[in-house]
Amino acid sequence: MLTFVAGKAAGDGRLAACAPQISFGATRRLRITGVKRENFLRSRPDVGYNRPMLQTARPKKKSQPKAPVHEKYIEAFRWILLTRTFEEKLASMYRGGRITGGVYVGKGQEAVSVACGIFLQKGDIFAPLIRDQAGRSAFGEPLVDVARTYFGSRTGPMRGRDGNIHRGSPRDGQLAMISHLGAMVSVVVGSLMAKRGRGEKNFIGLTTIGEGGMQTGASHEGMNIAAVEHVPLVVVATNNHYAYSTPNDREFACANLVDRARGYGFEGYELDGTDLAQCLDVIGTAVKRARAGRPPQLVVASILRLAGHGEHDDFSYVTDDIRKEPFAIDCLQRADAFIKERELADAGTLQRWREEAAEEVENAFSAAQKEPVPTGEEEDWCAISTRDLVDAIE
Amino acid sequence: MSITYLEAIREAQAKLLRDDKRVFIYGQDVGGSFGGAFKATKGLAKEFPGRVLNTPISEDAMVGTAIGAALEGMRPIVEMQFADFSSIALNQILNNAGTHYWRTNIPVPITVRLPSGGTKGSGPFHSQSMESLYAHYPGLIVMTPATVEDAYTMLIDAVAIDDPVVYCEHKYLYYHLKADNLPNDRMAVGKARIARTGRDLTIVSYSAMLHESLSAAEEIAKEGFEIEVVDLRTVKPLDTATVLASVARTGRLLAVGESFPWGGVTAEVIARVSTEGFHLLDAAPARVNAKDTPIPYHPNLWSTHRPSAKLIATKARQLLRE
């Protein structure tokens, strides 16, 4: 028996059928947190990480009826493909010494991330973190801006003043993260309060965090204040089982991170982040519920980070045992297999999508590479916009 | 009629709320009928419903929320209950608000009010002056009003400025300082003021220390020396030109501040005068700060820890002898 929050029998696509009909009454299918979980191992010192917070879906028996595929499944898959292709190229450029600073990829987390971006609309606020390329792209960030930021192009959104994943376009609703984890949660809360104050309707905010970032004071303050202000916020937390190199059992001691939802006054769900269908179902539903005026939503996804913290990190601390866990499955491979199994696309189409992704990536990098980089002499060394209040220090 | 420094801060906020729909006040205990730990927002929640909001004890989230609202066009004023607690919000103020314009070309118009400085019996965690710390980081304006008039006009200016402003209001001045009326005119932000003219020595000061410096100047005037006292008003930007012009007249410099001695505003004033106006000095510049210990509780210790008019006068006499 599975303990999916999405329902006992949930598997690929299971909730796609019912998501549009979600009711907020007694028949709702998503488990709201607070149900007591039995037989849960808090930690296993011999393993070095907490047992997975949920079991990954086993292959379904052939006799089970196939649920309809989520309407955004293919679109989401193609964003994942694009992201993976882009980040593989990025990593290879880093290894070739062509990128300064760090490269941070979302390998293994793309299914969760794409579901964070794909349901957002103009007028929404998205505050992504470091492994959210798929979500950023799905919400409209041009790929060339990513390449520009990594190259430090003067034309890019950060103009060489900040790099890699520290980028955004606040005027388009994509906030520019700072490195200090949890800091963006309350920023989204404030943006949502302002929108509400202006009389805007039907907007939400979504921010992402990891199980590592959930342990900061800022994260706690931000989630608490979100519930106090009752803003339409979705927090998607991905437990990738390591805060840099530190495993779960040195990160937190609660039985299950999703239980914090009740503590904050959020509604909470957990999901298998390797399963794109479930990511779309659960996060899509959380977005819908936030839009409908429910309390803030917490989604906790379980995955294994399939790369280092950054490309400088060989992630040798990831044990063989944890690599065998169900949550260590690559979401892209799983989605690829699902598409083939359900015959959503033939081999030729899949190949064409890969080629188109490669071409788009190539175009983004080659365009950004041609652009001028900043120079110290020409830079406008001014940290405030009010020019007559610049401190005239020598 | 007379109005105190604290009432001026309240009146400025009332005016801001009245004149500008984008303004709201966010802080601990500022709302309801309570009106803040020092009553700087008394009555405002009733007069402006939904715009003077109590927050949880979450300094980081208070400022984070203000940043988010500012990015969406609001002009939030965050009240820290005490300046000391803004240390919890340092990350949001310095790393988020302070870097945002530089990084994204979009400024963050928030005003963070810090009830600052020592009062009798307040001890290590309700007495700090943090202007030096905030001034050290790029991207912020740091105001330190020393008069009722400045408390009023500079808070209105702070909210109008598109960049983040740390507004250090001095608790010692809340009730001690009175003016006859609210001002009609204002001095430009970023300009220092000559609070007292003189010819023998320049004291550069700000906030509550301005008044200790003025007392010291009056004391020394009896001995035949005329001390010029400069009120910086904002410590960032620092009006070096006015300071240098004063030192050009007097040839001697004493910098006075209430914050801790290592680095800081007084060190900055001396560094600038020494590098840009060394030829103007007839004696080595000097400074007076609080002691390099946490701020003590007992009034006997506190009054020694904090620079007093007596200590400033002693230091000034030494300088005048050189």
C-alpha cells in the first residue's frame, strides 16, 4: 500500500483525471497534512539519511485502468528536455573553463521545477531557487538570458553584476533570488499583499525551497507570516536528501517535513518528485487552491539530486544505498519511458524534440557569446538610483 | 503649541499615510489601539484602517515583506521595535534591499525606522546605535536626525526616496526635544548643517550626540573658545564638503558619535578630512565614541560608556591646546 498524499492508488496520471474536478469539500482527494503516519523511521544512523518521506510509485499492474494523461504533460516534458540539454551543455562549458564562477544544475529536480512554473500566469509572482531552470523557462524566462547571466553579458538581465542562478526579472514577476536561503519567502508575501491591496484578482505567488533551506530562520519567519497575512502563496519544497553534502539526518529531526504545514497554518501535500504526472497533478492542484483563496500551500517533493551541489562538486558523499532508493530515479528517463509506454509520441517525434532542444540551446549560447561583457572602466559604479544622494567617497 | 521629536515622527507618518496611498506601516505592536512600544504610531491604525499592521516577532520577514511590497509599487515603513533587533533583519536590509538596484536596476523604496541609541537602564540589547554598520554596506541611505524639524522632514523625504533608507531616530530625543511648530521648510537630504558657528575647533556630530556636543561648546565658550558644530543629518551620504569647509575655518577636528569605536562614522569623518584636507589641519584630528564594550545597564556605568558633554569638552580642550 502506498502512502501518497495524492491518494492510495495514485500513480502516473492518476490525479490528472480528477484534478479539474477538485472540490474543497469532504470529497477532496488530496490529503491535508496532519494525518498521523505510522511505522515511520525517523532516522537510520546506519544509512546516514532519513528514510524516504514517501515511497515512490511501483510499476502498476497491467490490469489497472490507465488514467488520462495530464494536459500539460508533453509541454512539461519538453521544458524538462530543454533544461537538461541546456544544463548539460553548461556543465560541459564549465569543465572546459568557459564559465567563471559556479554552475548549478537541477538534474533530477526538473519535473518538480517545471510544475512550479507551468501553471503560473501573467500577474503571478515566481521566486525560484538554484535548481529551477525548468520552472523559470516554463514561466517565460528566455533561455538566452540564462546564457547571458552565466557569461556575464552586459546585455543580460544582471549585466555581469550578478551571475549564474542569481538572476531574475522582477517586472515580469520573476524575482531575483539572493543566496541566503529562505529570504525570498517573505518577499513574495509582500508582493502578494501589494497586489491584493491594489485590488488585483486571481494572482498567486510561488516560491521554491529545499529541505536544506527549510531549516533557516528566514524560511520559518516567511512561512509563518504568509499564513498570518493569508496570501495566495504556494511553497514547493524539494527534499533532494542533501544540503550540499549533509544528509537529512543532520538537517532535521521531524518525522516528515510536510507536517510543518499544519504548524504554519498551511495546507500540505507530499509527492514523488520523480514522477512528472504527479508533480503536475499535485502542484497544479496546490496552485489552483491558492488561487481559490485557500490558505498558503506547502508541497514537499522527494527526489535525489543527480548532480553535485554545483559542478565543482563530485558528490562523492552520495552513498550507494541512497542511489538505489526509489526517489533516486531520473525524472526525465521516467517521463521518457512513460511517453513510450503510453504511446504519446513515437521515436521519431521524440528525436525531433531532442534536436529542437539542442538547436535552441545552441542558439542561446551562441547569441550570448557574441555580446559584450562589462569593463571596470566603463561600469557605472553606483548602488543607488537617487544620483544626487550618492556618497562622494574617494 | 509644542511638539516633541517623537510626535514629529508620528505626525510625519500621519501625513505620509494621508497623502500617499502607497504608504503602509508594518511592525510589531504598531497597530490596534496600542500604537507602538514608543507610541510613534498612536492612533494611526484607527485613522488609516488596514494600513498600520501588527506583525509577528519576525524582523527578517517584516523587512522581506516590505521589500516585496515595494517591488510592487508600495512605500512601506517598517518599524523595528528597537534598532538592536534589526540585527535579525540585517540579511534582508543589506543583502536583499541593499543589492537590488545594483543587481536588477530596480530600486527598493523601503524605509526602516530604527529607534536607536541609549537611554538610562536599557542595557546591552535596547540601546544600540547601528548607523555605522548600515552605512558600511552599499545601496542604503542612512539618516540620523538630531532635531524635531529633521525628524519630521527627513522621514517624509525617506519615504519619497526610491532607494532603501535606514532612518535612525534617537530614543533619548523622543521626549527631551521639543519645537514650537512643525517646520514648513526643509533642508535637502544629504546636506550637513552648521548647528553652531565657531572659529577654533570643528565638532562633527549627529543624532543625540549633537546636543552633547552643543553643550560642550557652550561650556568651552566660557573659556573664550568658539567651537563650530556640524550636524551631519545623514551619515550616508556623508557631506564631506561641509565638514571640510568647517575644518578650513577652524583647523581642528573632533568627531563625535554614540556608536562603538571600531570603524564607523567618526572614523570615516577623520579619514576623509585627513585624506582630502590634511593641509587644513593644525592638529591631529580626534574622536569620541562609546566604549568598546556592550552597553551597560546601570546608569552610573551607562553615563560613562556613552560620550557625554563633559567628555567631549575634555577632549576638545586637549585639541585646543595642541
